[in-house]
Amino acid sequence: MELEGIRGMWRYVGSKDGVGQFEAIKEARKLVPAPYVQQDTMEPVEHPVTGELYDSKSRLRRTYKEMGLIEKGNYTRKTPKIQTADFDQIREEVQEAKRKLQWGMAPLTEREKWLMEKEKRDTEEYRKRNKGTMWLTEGEDQIAEKMKFKA
């Protein structure tokens, strides 16, 4: 059989006497003739939680499992948005909260009220004990009052 000029896949089939012939292969053949081997090594990747670099798939997956995480595919770390603070607004909110606490307008539990009263009493006792010292610097008016007291 002359095979020149005929396209397709052919197989040589031999016989017991050593003479064989080619026959056409009609079924599809595997694309890869050898088994596929999946390696454990990979390009180094950063762990999304700990930030450590891993180049072994099994070690990375073991770390995920120990931390109770689930591997879900391609993860890219997003850069956090930088928040700018409005310091004037923060200062106003803090002053408002202090005023509410000072005038009893803030909702407090009984325990928080008791702790605030205890702190006031402790502060007053401390001031009485250290009347002549300059260690207390709560406000400019108190410092000025202490300066008059010493003079």
C-alpha cells in the first residue's frame, strides 16, 4: 500500500511472520502521550493574612487550613484608601461629647455614673493633698490661681 500523499494518522500493525501493514487510525488520540505531573513548587506568593512568602503549594495550603481560611483562587491585595481627617470636626465632636458628659446629658449606665463620681472624689482628694505643688496642670486658670497662692 502506497502511503505517500494520503493524510491522516496511521498505525503500523505487525504480524507473527514479521510482515506488517499500516492501517488508518479513526479514533481520537490523547493530546499528551505522557502522564501530567503537577509540581509542588510555584512562584513565591504573599500570604494575605501573615504577609509571609511561600513557594510551596502544600505549605501554603497547610497554613490556610491551620488558620481556618479557604483558598478561592486568584487573590490580589487591594491598596487601602487613605482617609483624611478633618481635625476641626473631630475637635468639635470631642468638645461636644465632653460638654454632654459634664452636664449629665450623655446616656450613662449606673456603673459609669458611679465611676465618674468616684474619679471626681479621688481628684479632689489628690488636689487637697498636693495643694502647694505645681504638679497639677489641668487648666491655665488653676495654674494662675496656684501662682497667686504661692506669691
